[in-house]
Amino acid sequence: MGTIKIKEIKVKSPLAKKCAGIIQEYSWGDNYPVKAWSELKCARYIIAVFDRKKIVGCSSVTRIASPDKIDNGKLWLANAIVLPNYRKKGIFKLLYNKQFKYAEKYNEPIFSCTSNPVIEKFLLKNRWVLYRITKDESGEMCKVFIINPTQKHLKKTHH
């Protein structure tokens, strides 16, 4: 692993579409009924992690990531993905911390959804709570989590 850097990516940058391709390939899959770009192009904030010039991870903050559309309009930490060869090196936590810092400034509840037990454990460890269980666009079960950074008992340093 070379020099790891994290930076914001503008939606209009070609790198944003590259991030969508990584999300599609390494997380959602080509057969998923929604294309990652259709969600990522509406993001408020996109960040990518680079190993030299290669994107090795990315994530976003958006208001349209509700898997069943029920909570669209609310703030979502979304699309976090790290390439397989770069996992377990702290990159996901780096992405999460940047996402959370960005979202926290809105002083409103923040949502996230996952069907991945590793991510679920991470969220619960960081004081998120299970909000509801639903199905995603493919019909698979997923869990929606919430954290409200304005509530003192949920405040925690996420670094």
C-alpha cells in the first residue's frame, strides 16, 4: 500500500462516475435493479480514498438512499465501499469519520442501511440504533440504522 489520501469528489467530476462503478462492482452487483450512479449523482458529498492515483474506497452523504424510499429526504450515510485488497486497514473507518463529520453539521438524525453483518456491528459499536427492518430494491432484507447527533446520550467522538 502506497500513500493513502482522502479527498472530496465533486458530482460533476469523472471520478464520481468511477466511484459509482466501484460501488456497482464491489457492493451492489451488476444485476442490482438500481444503478449506483443514479443515486451517487444526487449526493451532497462524495469522498474517495486514493492509493497514489487509484481509487481504493469511496462513500457519500445523500438524501435519497432509503432502500424502500420511505425515508428519502432524510440524511443518509451511503455507498461506503473499500476494495477487497484494502479492507481491514482502517480505510472504512476513515471514510465513515469524514461522512459523519460532514453529516453531523446538519444537526438532524442520520440514517444508514446495510445487510452486511460487519457494517452492522460497526454501526452498533458507534452508537447507532436499529430503526427498522425493510427490503431493498432487489427484495432482500436490510436493516436501517439511525443516530441522532443532537442527543447528548448519543454524542461520541467518531475518530
